[in-house]
Amino acid sequence: MSFLYQLSLTLHNITRWVVLILAIIVLVQSIIGWLGKKTYTDQNRKLAGAYGGFFDLEILLGLILFFVAGWGKTLINGGSQVMSNPASRFFAVEHWMIMLLAAIVLHIGSSKVKNSNTSHKKFRNSFIWYGVSLLLVLAAIPWPGMATARPLLRLFGLIF
């Protein structure tokens, strides 16, 4: 496999964990702030921004991986074959489309949070929109045990 493939796969895998950790932190802060009637702070805003920024990076790395791995060409040249194979369909179509939808939900939520006029509404919108985004992400990850399973951690060809 090419170096670019290994590099993009490794970075995509590492970034996945950063995105998941940031999403969980943001959601925990949101529910605590929402139910505890806390003040939405600059730290909350920065963490949500980090979640969005790393998610965008993950999308970019995924797009690079999509084309480096040949899924784009495979989809164009053999669309019906790809669609009839569940594993191929997952990576050629479903995975990236659900992730893109999750990114859209995240950015709509970010706008809703930014335009909210009280801390209560900011935390509530943060929890709802970022929570839906995270649920979509979790649904689109090829977890162990699934037909499309991938290892939990890959580092330049090493599988953990």
C-alpha cells in the first residue's frame, strides 16, 4: 500500500478518537451547564470550536482517504456492483454520507449556539445538536463486530 494511503489512514484513525473525546467532553459540559444553570463560558465555546475544527479535519482526511483508497473510481466505474455489496456500499457511499450529514448537523448546531441569547439556551442547543451529530458519527463508524469492522487503532500499518 502506498505511503499516502497509510498516512491518511493513520491520521484519519487518530483524529477519529480526538473527535469522539472532544464530543463527549462537550456533551458532558453541555448537560451539566444546561441542568445546573451554569454560565456558558469562553472555555465552553473553545471546546465546541475544537470539536468542530477536528471534525472538519476528519472529514478532509476522510475525503483524501476516499480517493487514495480508490473508492471514488470504484464507485464511478462499477456503481451497481458496489451497491450490491454491503461492505463496499458502506465505505463507498454510506460512511462518508452519514459523516457529512453529521458535520452539517454540527455546524447548524454551532450557529444555533452562537445565536442563542442565554447560557441556558446555549447549553441546551449545544447538547441537542452536538448530541445528534455524535449519534450520527457513532452510527457510521465501522466498529468491531460489524460486517464492515475495522480495527480500533491503526498506526502506519500496525493494528491494535
